[in-house]
Amino acid sequence: NGSSQIRQPKPVELAQDHKYEQVDRQALFVGDGPLTIRAVYKGLVQKYRMDVAPVLMAGTSSRDPEVDPAKEEFAKEISVRVAKEIDALTKSDLTDALTTLKVVATSLPHVLPGVLLNKREELVPVILSVISQHPDANVRYTLTKLLFNLFKRPNSMQRRMIMSGCVALSTIIGPVRTESEVLTQCWEQMTDKRDERRVLVADSCGSLAAYAPPELRGSLIVSILAQMLDDRSGLVRAAVSRNLAQVINLFDAEGERYTQVEGIFLRLMYDQDQEVATVTRTHLLPAMANWAEILDTLHNKLINTLLNEVQNVLSKGETLGDMYRISDADSKKLALLSSSIVFLIPRLKESILSTLATGTPQDAAVLAADSAEFSKKAQAAPADERARSNSVSGIPGAPKEAPLGLTLMSPKQMAKMQPQLDALFVTPPDSAASPTAVLSATNGKSAAGDWLAGEFVPRLVRIMSGIPSGSGAVASMMGDIVRTLCSQMGQVFTRKVVQPVFVKEIDKDASAAASKMRKSRLLPVYLEGVLSNLADDELLAYVSQSLLDASLEEHGWEHSMSPLLFDAVVRMCETGPPHRKGQVLGILCEQMIKHPSAQARANVANVCKRLMPQLKTDDVAKRVVPALATLTADPDRTVRFCCITALGVVASYSTDDQVLDKVCGLLGKTMDDGPGHSVKMELAHTFGAMLPLVKPRLRDTFVMPRLVELCRRNNANTTNTEHRREMALVLIDAVRAVSTITPLPVELAREHVLPALRLLLLDAPVVDSTFKEMVQSMIADMETIDGGGFKRAPSTSGFLGRLEQLAGGPESGSPSSGQAGSGAGAPPAPPPPARQAPNIGSVAAKLNMSLPKWDWKSS
């Protein structure tokens, strides 16, 4: 332990850790045979683990909130200078006492004026030099403890400085003293009450693992990190994830600890703290993938484990069927798992390609050069840019960008090797084989390819067929896996492997209920993930035929299954290229609208209303509205009925006056044509849904006057009491939609809401006493209008009173009479006094009210 035993620093066994870095080209030849790419690729993975991954992790630790950004730049300048001094120590002959004296002399001018002003990092070079040279082990222990206790609550910058000192010290004193003197100091801090000091423990495990004896990495260091999984602080657990990734990068091709580390990985990925889950995905997941690649177990261990987790979550509802509802916690877990699988699919493709591809030494050199260029760019990227590249968001926050380091081959190299991948899957796997049979889709050329085609895809499809109905978000997550898999592996894989499995599962003979359930779960994914990766003609032909089959109830389709198909088509348009919507509109507005089947024509409106949020104004004006105009004049009343809601959706989403003018004309014509009871009910439903969404001018001059007219007509229905009662209930719900308009314009309440409520009050005898009390309460609240604003009645039992309680109290100020909600559109002008509603007889005279009836553009 004396100074005479000190040797020049060198990281422990780095030469062994780089055993894959330098590829022995002669060893890659078998006689005159070609060079195998697999060994080259594994060498690139190992090089990435050693050289690139540590650089990417540098500077990505969470910034502490207590660090003042204004002071951070000045502190960085000091840190850079001190770091240079530390680096110089590792290159000096520290056995020379003069060198030590020079270090002390250089540091003291900085220490003396700054030690009392929180500049203790100036002491680091002094402490290191003394620890490395002092012959007394007790003194070295004391000084090492002092190094770890320079700061009471070290922030991220201070922790980096301490770790830099520890790394420099370890390179000087060697692995034996690193274990006995440095690491023991770190681990004594595990129970410290301060979060920052426990983070320092995790940082020491990652930073010093390369300088500790190799046997400690998989035993003691991993065990310490595992013990810290239960730490109460998310900051500490995030540090555990980040530093475990550094430790994994040092593991060799012996995987005794893989199962233990995989369990730690899953716990960190499921952590409730968003920062911990994010760090796990961006740092630990790539490290696990690289390690699994070295072990040749990426497919059958890491990815297979993630798929097992997905199946375990969804299997909870196997006995409940569609009655099962996936909890929010399980939905979040599925989002994390599916996104991780999506991230790993490109790496899996590379792994398969590397086992198949052969070439010349020049091919291997090009592959290595491409990877080197990638590494160079990754290392040159600023820390904040790397952090942005590593950012993820789940579902909620489903991640959109893959973590760095999961793709090592360039797109050019991948495209060059694609024909060799396609050649694997010309013969599709026998997915009906027994689970114990060896599926050899690639004729044994690639174990990962056999597993992917023969086990992963059939199993994934079976899992998706068990997703409960109503779990659209979960189905979309699974669809992301299929879509990524098909797009990455290519059309041959999609057509020969994935498509047959889907078709077989969808068409499997079973009961009608089971068949409907499977189709409802698999069809959206089949459209989005499988057919969208094939030729457009094939996709559009399937969509067109499916829409017709659903309309005509052919080939196993029923009308009750149509909404599932419609939603699948909409999601396909949403996730597909921009031109996909135009292609679907072409099927609807040019083909199906001319079909002799009334149900097929009606489904044009049903699909168009679902597509509206995605359509541009030009598509709405030139294709959707003309199609709906044609359908409103259809001889079949079922078709005309379906157009009502579609027109309301168009009015709710469109801001173009010409479009709105046409929609109002079509809705007005439908209402003026003497509609039957069901049509009037649908109109009332539609007007109520439109109220909070349409432009204020359209609301005040068309929607509300038409609602008032429907109330008047319902009063006049004295022959069918049941119809009058049903209509009154629908109308009161529609009028109550004004509660979502804040602030409520005074003119709207006075000129439209109150007349409608007074008319509804006349329907109370045919409904019930509760209806009458509710309408009276709403009228009482509306009658409190005085001047420019509302004056709430003292009682909070009324309609607006209850709304006020939910909102937290009455609003101050005078509400604008022209805007509601987002304030879109111009304030409506006061109605012309001469344009009064026609006399409606004794009812209007008794209520002493006027009912304006304007065209929506008259104001």
C-alpha cells in the first residue's frame, strides 16, 4: 500500500473489454470463403459499448432545480480548468515529490480565497495527489472520505467533479486499492438521508466499474444498484438506471447475470416516476440490447421477455372477455412495453442481416466506416441535442423517437442487404405447427429469423385477438408494433409471413360472436399495419370490398360490425401518408355513392363524418359537401337520415362560410320538408351537439332558432303523447348544451334560450314533475339577466347555480354578447326588430314572447 507499490494508471482489463473491437480478418476466412459480416457487426456493437455509449451518457444527468443557470456558465469555466489539472495528474510521475509540491502550489492560490465561498472543488487536485502518495492507509481513508464529503448536498455539477476525481484516483492507485479505499467510501453513503449523496453512490458504481476488478461488476456493484431500486427518491432511481447501463456495457459474452439484470430493467421501466422510465428507455434499453446482441439472445431473451410481459398484462381479462376493462396502470405498462419492442425492431433486423450477409473485406470495411461515422456524429453532438434526441413521450407519453445507439447500420447498408433478407421469407412459415415443433422459415439460416417468422408474429397476432373491445389505445399500441415490423422487414416479409397469419386468424372458424370479436380487434391493425405497407391498389381494393361487404352483410359481415370497420379506415387514414385520405374519399364519393344498395350509400355519410377532423377545407368543399347534398336528396329515407349527423359534424369542424352556407341550407331543407318523428329527434340531437362547437354567428342565427322552432312544433303535437314526450326529453338535453358556452351571451339567453325553455315548460304535463321542476329552475336562472351581464339568484339550486358551483363561483365582469368558447367569429348584430316569427296563436300570446326566425347570414 506504500508509494513504492504505485504503478502508472490504466483502466482495468480495457484491452480485454475491447476484444471485439479489432476484427481479425484472417480469422474470418474459411479457406477461400467469403468474409462473414456477423463478426464485424458484433465488433461494431462492442466498440459502441466501449466508446460511444459513455460519451452519450455524459451530460445527460438531470439538472438539479437548485442550480442557478446564471451561475452555471462561470462554474463550468472553473470545472474545465480543474479537470485539466486532474488529467495532468494522471500523466505525471507522481513518485516525484517535486511534482506533488507543484500540484499543491498550483491549487493553493485557488483554494485559499475560495474555500469559504463554496469553491471546494479547488481542493480536489490536492486531495488526489496526497491520497495517491501517502503511505498511511488510515490517512488515505480519511482523505478519501473528505473527497466524498466536500459538499453537503452536491448538485449535478459537483457530483460530476467528485466522480472525475475518483476516476482519476482509480487510474492511479489500481483495482485493488480502488475496491478497498474508493468503492467502500461510496457504499457507506447508501443510507445517507440526503438524496444527492445517495445519487453519488449510484454514480460511483457506474463511473468506477471500469476500474474495479471484473468479478465485482456482476456481483457487488450490480447488487448495490439493485438495493437502491427501492429508494424513495426518483432522482436516485434515475441515477441507478443510468449507471446500470454503464456497468452493463462492461459485461462480456458470459451471461450469468442476465436474468437478474433483466429483472432490474423491468422494474425501472415500470417505475411511476416519469424521469426514471424515460432514462431507462433512453439509456438502459440500448445497453440491454447491445449486451443481448453480444450474447446472441436479442430475439429469444430481451424481445421475448417484453412480449411475455405484454401477454401477462392482457391475459388478466381472458375469462371476462369484453367485460374486462384495462386499467390505467396496465395501459401505461403496455405503452412502455410496446414502444420498447418498436425501438428494438430495427436492431433485430440488423441482427438478422448480420447473420445472413456475406461479402468481401471491402464490404466489411464499408460497414465499419459507416458505423465509425455514426459514432463520430454521436460524440460530436452537443449534450442538449443528444438529450432532445433521447427524449420520449408515453401513451400517454408514447415515445416517438428511438434512443440513440439502437441502430448501427446506415440506411444505405440496410438497403444493400435487403435482398438477402427477402430471400429468407419466400417460403412462409407453417404457423399451424405445434408449439414444440421447430419452425424453420429460413431453413435454418437465421435462428432470429426463424423465431421472428415462426413464433413472434403468430404469437403477437394471437395476443392482439384477445384485446378487449373498447381498448382502442391498446390496439393502436399493438398496431405500432405490426406497422414498424412490416415497414422495417419489407414487403416480402409482410406478404409472405405477416399477411397469411392475419388472414388465417381473422377467418378462423368459430362461433359468430368469437369471429366478430376477432375481426373487430384485428381488422384495424391489419389495415394500418399490414396492408398499408403493401401496394396502394391492394389496400384500396380491400377497403372498398370490406365497406361493401359490411353494407350488404356478406362474407361474415354484419351491420353491427360496420362502426368497427369505419373506425379502422379512419385510423388508417390518420396514420397513413397524406394522399390516403383522398384515396378513401374517392371510394366513398365516387364509387359507393352510386351503389344500388341504400345501406352502401348511407355508409358514405357514416364514414365521412368520422373523417371530418382530418380533412382539409378543399376536400370538404369539393367532395364531402357535394356528396352529402346528393345523399340528402336520395329517395331512401334511411340515407337521408344518416346525412343529418354528418352535416352537423361538417358545420362543427368547418370555418368556411361557403361550406357553412351550404350545410345550413341542407339542414334547413331537411327540417322544412315536414320530417317524421325520428328525423326531428335526430335534428334535435344534432343541433344540441353543434351548439358549443359552431361559430357564434351560426349558433345565434341558425342553430338556436331552429331548436326553438322544433320546440314550437312539439307543442303543436297533440295527437301522439309518447312522441311528444320523447321529443321534449331530447330538446331539453339540446338546450342544456348552452351551459358549455362561457361566457353566455345575454342576447342568446334572452332571445333564444328563454323562449325555448318556456315552450318546453308546456310539454311538462306529458313528461313528469321532475322535468317541470328542472325547466322552471332553468327559466328562473335565465330570467336573472339584467343589463349587460348575469346576476345570479341567491339560490344555488338552479341550473346555472349548479354550474357556478362547479366553476368555483360567479364570474366577474360583463360577458361579451358576441363570443363564446374560443371566441371564433364576429359578434352577431342585434336582430332586425321587424323580422319577427309568425304568430303561433294563443301559446305565444299567453307567454308574451317573440321568436326571431332569421337566416344564419342575415345578421
